[in-house]
Amino acid sequence: MKFLDTYAIIEIIQGNPKYKHVADEPFVTTIQNIMEVYYYFLRTADDEAAEKYFSWFRLVCTPISDGAIKAAMKLRLEQRKQRNLISYVDCIGYAVALERGIPFVSGEKHFRNLENVEFIV
């Protein structure tokens, strides 16, 4: 089991071969990540594509605990002090992955040097 951030989900949808192995394994994400995917396809494609991908990935959304939200905000503050500006959504996803003990999959540069990240570019 792995956690896919928005970046990873979009790469899978777009057929990036570097992400094929991830798509073939069980994974989860959050509703916030699916919100970003929905917006991305509204902006770059159309309503139909946005609806399709929202529906597909909605099935693998995992709940977000209060503990993950608090850990995410602490991470965001810590990273901000280091000038590593990670979005709220990405911080929450990362905290959920840590809490569940599963790898966080991303190609976002902000995660390159963090623990528990499967970084794919």
C-alpha cells in the first residue's frame, strides 16, 4: 500500500511510464488530493474528464484523522521556516502516509529529501 499525492495521480493518468509500477499496486489518497485532480482537469481538459477522474479516484480516498491534520500543520510550519513551501494538501497527504506507515509517492521537489517518500521524476 502507498499514498499517492496529486502529482503522482496526474502522472499516472497521463501515462508516465515511471509511475506504472505505482498504479499497479494498492494505493490511497485523500479527498483533498482528488479535489486538486478535479480542478486540474477542469482547467486543462473539460468537465467530463474532471468528473471521470474524480469518480475513479474517489474510491481510494482514506479518512484524515485529527492527529494527521495537526502533524501536517506542524510539518508545514517547520518546512516554511526552511523556505520549503509545501501546500496544505501536500502536508496533509504526507502526514496521512506517515500515520499509516506507508510510502508517500510524489515527484514534487518539496519532498525530495524527506523521509518515507518514494520520489519519482
